[in-house]
Amino acid sequence: MENTIYQSMISANQLLEKQTIISNNLANISTTGFKEKFITTIQNYDIKNLYNNTNNKITKEYHNLSTGSLNHTERNLDLFIKDDGWLTVKDSKGQEAYTKNGHLKINPNGKLTIQDHEVIGNNCNIKIPKNINIKILSTGVITSIEKKNNYISEHKIGALKLVSLPSQDLVEKENGLFYLKQNNFLNQYTGTVPHSKKIHVQSGVLEESNVNASKNMIEMISNARQFEMQMKMISMCDKNAEYANQLINVNN
């Protein structure tokens, strides 16, 4: 009976973890560049359980990195990062991080930012002069556009650092940014990921969240029903234990 209660408690806890992930997905359904997260339960044979060695399971988080729907905004500072490319930003602690959110803004200091995180340049410090029009090329190069006497001139300001990252080396933190896992293949020697010339961007387009709302809602309802079943199982075991104790007391 103790084993049944233990198993139901473990299952209920795993269902609550899934509900947290699904709630976060649904809350970010309108967040630019957001990647759907899900967890799966796998068998862990390295841990021995007090009750049953065959029921030791752990959960792992994964991200759906497929491309979301594209929103053509026609805004010069909106970027769609193609394929497995990522934009590089600096988090609040100055650490290099990565994002698929291409909604760039210019702060009062002339710095390009994404959700208040400074955008990192490719071997350069990007600073946008005031009162000019800028264009971002597919290679990530940023140019200023000036029109004088019916003549249009372009001057390079800087370039974005675009990187290619394998999904298995990425981990998302609470700030919504992605980071490289420790001891990963890419940065075990250099410390940071180098700029990739293979990655391209498309200006005037934003990648929307790739969250499947209907799928997540169905999973949320299913998890809620399973959780209720596990709670009923625990309650039933408690009642059976109580009846057993009453019988023992009567016989004594």
C-alpha cells in the first residue's frame, strides 16, 4: 500500500511539472521568437529506489526549435533569424546569451537592444548615430543611409554577431534567453561561440511564437484529469489503511 501511495505521489508531482511548462507556453503564445518547451519522463537505472528499482524516472526538458509563423512588419529593425541561427546579446550580468527574438530597438545611448539586453556586435561595438536611417543586410551588416542632392550613400556602422547553435547544447533560463550548457562541445576551448557566416537574417520580418495553443490546451486538460485520478488513488489507499487499522483494533 505504501508503494502505491509513493507511486501516485511521484506521478502527481510529474504532472504538476508538466502543467507548469504548459502554462508558461500558453502565457508566451504572443511572445516574439518564443520556443515551445516540453518535458518527457525517462527511466533512470542509475538510482535505486527504496520501493521499486524499476520505477525510478527522471524528467528532462526539451525545446521545439521549429520556425514559428512569420509576421511581415516592414520595419527595418525587425529581423527573422534563419535556420539554426541566433542573435547574440548581453544579459544583465554581462554574460553572452542567445535569442530568436529579432525585435530590435535603439536605446537613448544609441545601443541596439532586445528586451533591454544589449546586442553584441561581430568584433565591433555597435552604436547608432542619431537622426539617420539604417538598414540591416542579410549578412547582419548594419549600414546608414543618407540622401544628399538626389544621391543615396551607405556607410557601414557595424555588424551583428550571428551564431549557429546545436539544440542539444542549449539551456533556457528564467530571463527567457538561451545559454550554452557547461562542458559543451562548442565552447570547451574558446569560451564563446564564434560568428558564423552561414547564418543570415531577413529584415522587416518577425518570427512569432511556435506554441501550438490547441495542443497545449488538450495536454493541460489531460494532465488535470490524470492528476485528479492520482489524488483519488492516494485517498483510496488512506481509507483502506484506516479500515484495516479499525479491523485490527476490533480483533484486539
